[in-house]
Amino acid sequence: MLNPSPAPSILRRWVLFCSVGAIGIIVQMSVLMLLVSGFKMHYLPATALAVEAAVLNNFFLHENWTWADRTKGSHGAFWRRLLYFHLANGALSLAGNIALMRLLMEVLKWGYLPANALAIASCSILNFLAGDLVVYRSEKY
């Protein structure tokens, strides 16, 4: 029996996480622009829907890329990881994005796209830690 491939270093995992996050930003910003500019939806519910779209996108990419070494052979735990990802990363992203969007737009009068970019960046470190230590925790830790 072959040994599974070694786990990536924390730096490599962070780079993978940020790469997935960059794709998630494109998803989130695109959905937000479509809902706000295209469908004239209020920015707060539009932000919530855009975050959910990015959370689902990111979960599937993290499953197969960022933490693939921790998901191999554990297909039965897929739904548990999806739930934990929503409770950890999704909740952090949603709460952080909504709170920061409201502050940046209503108090500081920023536009919705720059406000959203800063909100996303602000949540990234907490999301990485939640993913690494909660959702995809290794039995070695």
C-alpha cells in the first residue's frame, strides 16, 4: 500500500487557500454586481446571497484542492464538512461582510464594490484558521 502524499506546508496551504479565495472573490463580486446593479436589490440581502454563492464555490474548491490531503478516503464525512464549513467560514464571512458593508457604506459612504473588497480581505485570515483547525482538522493536531 502506498503512503498518501504528504500534507502541504502551512505556507503552501495558505497560497492554495488564497487562490481559491481569489476565485471566490470573482464569484462574490459578480453575484453582488448582478443583484445590485442588474436586479436593483438592496445591497445587504444582495451581499448575503453573494457571500453564500462564494462560500459554496470555495467549499468545493477547498475539498478538492486546498485540503484534498485531508478529504481523501473520507467521503462519508462530506456533509459534516459542508455543515462545518457553513457554520465556521460561512458564518464568519456572512457576519463580517454584512457588518463591514454596513459600516463602510452607511457610515463612511464607500461604494459597494470597494467596501465588499475590504470586507472580503478582512475575513480571510479567520476563514483560513477556521478551515484548517475546525472544518478540515487533521487527526495529527
